[in-house]
Amino acid sequence: WTEEDLGVPLPDSPHACSVCLPTWDAVVGYEEGREKVTRRMRSGYPRFFRHPTVERLFSTAKAEIASEDDHVIVLPTKGAAQRAQRWVERRAETAVRVASFHGLQVLVVPAKAKAEADLYWRFSGEVVSSRQAQDFLDSQLRTGTKSHLIGRRIAKLAGAEDGDSFVFASGMAATTAVLRALPGVKEGKKTLQLEFPYVDCLKVQEVFGNGVVYLNQATGESFDEALLRIRQGEFAGVFTEVPSNPLLRTVDLARVAAACADGSTPLILDDSAAGPANVNALKFADVVTGSLTKWLSGMGDVMAGAATVRADSPHANAFREVLAVESKETAPLYIGDGEVLLSNLKGYAQRMKQVNANGEQLAKFLAEHQSVETVWHPSIGNTANYDAVKAKDGGYGGLLSFVLKAP
């Protein structure tokens, strides 16, 4: 890759979910929002980057519904729009409104509430995809769903019962729905996050829940204290990743699950970093969340997520009741995206074998490289906690992190 490739969609698709940032300067520039980087981007991750087609949809909605000084976001359902309205009004302390828009919904906000509206889009994951936006603009917006077919595939991969996997427009929408399903959240309890997670998983608990207690490293005395607090029923739910992203650590899930059972506290595991081919998260979890955008799709041209319930969990019925509604009425996966995901899923099992082999080889190469200080990968160091949740024919995945030595 060269500087000239900055902003190129990855893959070469009008619905790419990734973008080429070919240099370290480009990565830093993107994170800092520098215009010299962002203006060249033709794609990006849909919750962070407004796809050009989605931008046209927003502009069309604004021209028809809002004034010049207003800001709009287009949402897929009335349920999502009404929830966004309540959240933005509370956070921005101003009135906003919802309008129907030819099968979609528009949140219209004054300029002072723009930042909060954009945060709702990012953190909730209740988004309109580029395919859905394109079909709308082409006057070909479709109804129907493929989520039941995808749910069967996910349930089989996860070792769940048919009907216990619920499909969403994004992984973050699945996580948000699970958070809303926790009875303890309605009672005002905080949640507990174990290990350093993907940042938006933490933010969802902060902004849509009652706050979150965060344990950066689930080891030693602080871990023992957290387990005691779980057993005492202090938390609405316990969240962690298998393995965590970006440090690829896995907690002692047997101890966490036992404490959760004692405290009647749901355990929510996210398997996005490894995927269900590699980890059997339902062995310990009451519900498993995951992004379908990465390993399961494998093509980078569709965004989706899922939440899968363990049938014998004492919390199963409570989760099923909420997730069934949320996945259909708040953040459903658009049928056009569902068709693409179904096709992409066909190569998942074989794809992960190659991903696992490449991941281990690359981790070993970096660990032995003279310019590398530290490598994080589930195959390196103490693997016992990961091995306890690893699937029978699973591997260690293709995600890794590393630190370069100072020059």
C-alpha cells in the first residue's frame, strides 16, 4: 500500500465496511479527525463513518423534513427513533422530533443536539446500512427478512437450540439489546466489565445503562473482590470478551460463571475476536453476543450482529422475550444485507482454519522479531483460560496486537 491508496474501500465493493489507511500518519489522522485524511475516505466502518450513500439518504431526508439549521439521522424503525428521541432529549436537554419517511424514520434535532444524535447512531448500532440506503434512493426499498435463516446457522455454530440466536443490524445493536434485557438494569444496578474491552462495548454500558464498574485486569485480589461482589448480587450483569480486544486476554470463566450463578447474575460473553468456530462461549455464558461483520462474513461487505441464548440459563426466557422484539422492531438486519451474509457464511469453517494457521504463524514471527517488544495473541503465554473455552476443533484466531521497541 502507498499514500495514494488512502481512502480506498476494502474490499473493492460499494458496500465495503473497511478502508485503506496505508500509513501510521493516516491512522493517527483518522483518529484525530484530520480533514486531509477523512475527506479522502470513500468507505469506513458504518457506525463511525457515514457512507456516501447514507449521507445522500440523510440529505434527502433533511431536504424533505427538516429546516436548514436542523440536523437529521435516519433510523430503520419507529422503535429505534423513539428511543433515540428520549435519549437525545435527556442528554442534550432540548426537544427533538421524529418523523416518518417513506418506510424509514428520521430523528430531527437542533444544532446543539447534533453531537448526541451522532453518538446514538454510533453506540446503539441501530443504523441504516448502505444497501438499505441505496435501495431507498432507487425507490426499491424491500421488506421481508433473512434473519431467521441466519439465526439457524449461528445457533448451530454456537451449539445453541434452533430459535435461540437473534440477528441484528450490527454487533453493537445486539449488545445494546442484551443490556436492555437485563432485569437488574431496570432496578438501577450497574454492570461489571472484566478485562479491557473493545471500547464501544464499555461505552454502551456507560451511556445506555446505569454506569459500569470496570476491572482492567481480572487477576489477583481485585478479581477475588469482584467475584465476591458478583456473588452478592451487586451487578445487573457481567460483561467480558473471549478473548478481549485488543489485549487478547481471557478471564477465568469457570470462576466467573460460578460466581454469577451464586449471585443470580447474567454472564454476557462476546466472541467477536475469535468467533464461534474457535470458542464455545455458551459453555459458560447465559448469552453470547458477537459481530458477524468480521470472521463470520469474512468478506468485509456487510455489517451484522447476533445474540445467542443458552437454553438452560435461568435467565433464558427473559432474554428471549426482549431479544425477539428488539431484533425485529428496533434494529433488524435489512433483507439485502441478510442475503449477502447468508452467501458469505458458506465459507466460514474453512476460512477460519486458514485464519487460525496464519494467526499463529504471524504471532510467532512477531514474537521472535528483534524490533518487537511485546505480542498479544491467545496462543502466546499462559493459554489455560482460553483453552478452557476453546472449541473442540478451534484455534487461536487471527487477531493480535503488538508493541514495537523504541527506536
